[in-house]
Amino acid sequence: MSAAIEVTAFQADGTPRPRAVKLPADPFDGRVHEPALHQAVKVFMANQRQGTAATKTRGLVSGGNQKPWRQKGTGRARQGSIRAPNWPGGGTAFGPQPREYRLDMPVKLRRLARSSALNARARERSLTVIAPLAFEEPKTKRMVALLGKMGLEGHKVLLLTSELKPNVLLSARNIPDVAVMRYQDASTYDILKADTVVVEESALGTDGLETGSEVTHAPAPKKRGAGGRGDTGGTVEATPAPGKRKAAKRPAAKAAPKKPAAKKPAAKKASKPATAAAKKPARKPGRKKD
């Protein structure tokens, strides 16, 4: 059995408690089933579609009841109607027609996806517990002050109450990115859409939650900047990639003095070798012909 998940807790006025609270094992068992989350979000988005898109085919466009010109003899291509898809003002071929996009999901898979969404937010420390809220009258200013004291100003917040509380709902209705609903009415999509989920303590158990270890309340993380996902807005030193670190500059070694090059002895002129062969004897005069 996995250890209980501990989360931060607040009083009804937004004051942080010195100790964390342990979430109940049901549904916070620490298991996150990503395929179930994907299926739940896909089904929810598909069920939001109305499916009313429609286009007119050539049979629905008015006009074009007669042949624009005769079949042969004009030199032009044969046409049967001016409302054909290839004509301006004609019908649309293969356009969208009203259809049903609704998908269904098994009950057990839906429950698994919802518990996985709650576990994912709890593991990311994006789920907090607050004491039961009691608003005598709708007051947006009071709700803004409460969220600001909890460090959630400017965040997408989902406030889950134990029961229907109209005054709490009306107090947050005019605040952007803040939604209030009953704990049992929250869907997987609602939980994943919010940056922070705030749950009333009474919604998780009637006997109260067991306290955990002491916590140090750090300021709420800032919203992501325009620099991209995870941008902190500060300057970050560039770290050289492994294998491409610049080598430390070594002091240049002093060049050694050059030694004068030794003079090569002059090459002796090669004397022509004496020919041992004797000179050819003089040619004897030939006999004169008579």
C-alpha cells in the first residue's frame, strides 16, 4: 500500500496551516492512468460539438433546372446545370452534413480517469485543502482577497465545495479563470484544465483529515512568461554541450632561438671519365677503280 499523499491546507480566511493534511486513500491512491485521461478528455471534447455544420449540394441550390446550352454544335464543353459543383454559385461536393459526434465511456473507466486527474494534481502539489467556506452574501472582493492571500491570484483555479453554495458561486462568477462547482460534479476535463484545485475539507471526509508533517509555505510559482514553457524570466547561463567544452587557454611557449644553418660543402665538379678505348685507326684509302 502506497503512503498517503500530503498537501498544504488553509483556513477559511486564507491563512496557511502549519501542518499538511493527508488525503484519503480513496480516490487518492497515487495511481495516474494516462490512457484513461486521454480517453476522458477526447470524449468530453467530442460531446461539446453540436454537429450542425451543413452545406448545400447541387440538388439543394435553387435554379439550374434547365440545360444552359445544347449538347452539340456550340464548341463549348457540355453542361447539364449551372448549379453543378464546378460552376460559381453551384452546390458543394462532399461538404459537411449534420451528424452526431457524441461518444460514450464506461462508468469504471470514467471513474478511473477522474481519480487519475486528482492524483496527478496532488502529486504535482497543485491541489490544496481549505476549511469550509461560509459567505453570508455574494462578495467578489472577498473572494479576490482570499485567492490573493493563498497566492493564487492570476492562476486558473477550480474551487470544489462540499455542497451547492450559491453565495460562493456568485462571488467567483465575475473573476476570470476561476470556477466553482461541487466536488462530485467536477469532471476529468475540469480538473486538468485548472492550474490549481482547491477542495473544501468537508468534501473529502466528514470526520476531518489527518494532519501530516510540518510544511514551509513557499510563494506561489509565477505564471509562465512569454519566453516559452517553463520560462522563469531571469537570465540563464549557457552551459556548453558535452564534448564541446572550450579548452583552457595555455600560455604560449617562448620560441627557441633559431640556430644558424650549417653550410653544406660545395659539390666537386665531376670530371669526365677518361676513355680507355683507343682512337679508331684511320680509314685505309680504298682502291681506285680502273
